[in-house]
Amino acid sequence: MEWALRGSGPRGPVDLSGTATDVARRGPDGHWRYLIDNPFGTS
């Protein structure tokens, strides 16, 4: 998933972006759980 964060911080403009890797699995109780939550992808 592509993501972007733009705004202002105490030191000036903030402009970040990247590709995230998320893997989720549904448990026996029907609830989803994250197995992998990596906001910076694989590179």
C-alpha cells in the first residue's frame, strides 16, 4: 500500500512517503490480527 504524510513540524515542512507491507490473518474467533505491519515495505 502506498502512503504519504505531509504537514508542518517545528523545524519546517514534513514530506514523507513510501510503500507499506501489511499481512493480516483471520483467527478462529473471526477477528483479524496483523502478522506483519511494516510501514517501510521491503526496500
